[in-house]
Amino acid sequence: MIDVERFRVLLEEERGRKLALLKALRSDITSVSLARQDSNVDDEHDPEGTTIAFELSQASALLEQSRVGLEQIEAALQRISDGTYGICAVCGVGIPDGRLEARPWTPYCVSHASGKQ
């Protein structure tokens, strides 16, 4: 039997971390964008320009990754509320505790984690 409350706490803690990270990343992107607007940066010819473009690209990728992670956490919390947490969304078999320990937001058992079956 899965200790749903323990996983709820883990998911809520992770949600808090993701929300803080999203806020920080948005702030970073805004700061870099404002700095870029206030300067005469030519990304193609200025050695610092590629750094600014890289920073924006990396922060944007991390923002998207964190946003997707937050959606997965929210979906897992909803499954807890619905009473379906810990049950594979594909085959309906219980997800092993070890898998839930590693990825508490997963909706899939090990067999269906890759999406190939």
C-alpha cells in the first residue's frame, strides 16, 4: 500500500522548489533582456554578445523544463485527490514504490515509462 500522504508532502515540497525556480528564471530572463536592450550588443560580432544570447537561451530552456515539471507535479497531486495516484495510466497496474521514490510525479509503471509499449 502506497503512503500517499508522504508522496503528497514530497510533491508539494517539489512544487514549492519549482515555483521558486520559475520566479528566479523569469527574473533572470527579464534582467538579461533589459540589459541587452540597454546596450549596443551585436550578438554576431561582439564576443560578449554570444554570452548574452547563450544566457537567454539557457534560461529559457530551463524555464520551459521547469514549467513542464510543475505541470507534472500538479497532475500527480490531482491524481492523489482523485484516488488514482500510484496506478499506471496505461495498464492500471500499481507503480512500484521505488519508481515513485525516484519520480513521485510519474503516471507510468516501469514498463510504460518509455512510451514504447
